Amino acid sequence: MPTIPRVSYEFYKVLHVVGIILVFMTLGASILHAANGGTREQNTSRKLIAALSGIGLLLIIVAGFGMLARIQSMSAGIPGWIHPKLLIWLLLAAAPSVIARKPSSAKIMWIVVPLLGAVAAYLGISHK
Ligand code: HEM
């Protein structure tokens, strides 16, 4: 029987951070485009940005649960500090369509998006 290599906690963490980089890069791009009055059609990089954002969101969640499985038994259930992180993940996933539908929201997004990131980072760093 071939043995499947075990993905380490550290590797999941690198993937988690790469996902975060992709999501925040693409949100910055979408916010700047909307803030400059760009329409959906004028955004020629729309598909690339959507793909990178999707890959980033996937990496965050897969690597997040991967790390969780390394630091505790999954039969212990999902700890409380993960719940707000899941909500933040959902809000970051919804943000591009909010920005595209309501470009006037772009200004406030410069504040809201980094604040959401700060809360998610704080939860990941300080939960112990
Ligand atoms: C949505 C945006 C998110 C951001 C910005 C974020 C950010 C972070 C950061 C900065 C860390 C600390 C890394 C370190 O210790 O060096 C971390 C750890 C972690 N995050 Fe996230 N995270 C997010 C979403 C999630 C989600 C959705 C999950 C779901 C399972 C998750 C699960 C974890 C786990 C398990 C850890 C490791 C905690 C530990 O080692 O004690 N994160 N995250």
C-alpha cells in the first residue's frame, strides 16, 4: 500500500497565508477599480481577479481546517474562535459582488476589509 505523505501544520500555515495574500490583493484591485469609476465591463482583468480570489478563498478555508486538524482532534468539534473567522471568510467572499453592484461602497471598503482581516488575524494569533 503506498503511503500518502502527511501535510504538516507549517505547510498548511504557509498555504493559509498565501490564500490571505491572494484574497486581499484581489479585493484591493476590485476596490481601486470601483473607486475610479470603472464598470464591470471595463475591468478586463475581471476573470483573472475572480479566479485568483476563488483560489485564495479555497486555500484559506482548506488550510484553516487543515491546521485545526493538526492542533486538535476534529472530533472535539469546531472551537468557538473559528465561528467568527468563518463569518469573516463569508463576508470577504461576498465583498467583490457588493463592490461590483454598489461601487459607492468602495470608499468604506478601504476601511472595512482591512478591519475584517485584522479581526481574523487576531483570532488566529491570540486564541490560546
Ligand atoms: C478570512 C480571513 C482569515 C485571515 C485573515 C486569517 C488569518 C490568520 C492568521 C494571521 C493566523 C496566524 C498565523 C500565525 O500564527 O502565524 C491564522 C491562524 C489560523 N487560522 Fe486563520 N485567517 C482567516 C480565516 C480562517 C478560517 C476561515 C479558518 C477556518 C478554519 C481559519 C483557521 C485558522 C487556524 C486553525 C489557525 C491556526 C491557529 C493556531 O495555530 O493556533 N482561519 N489565521
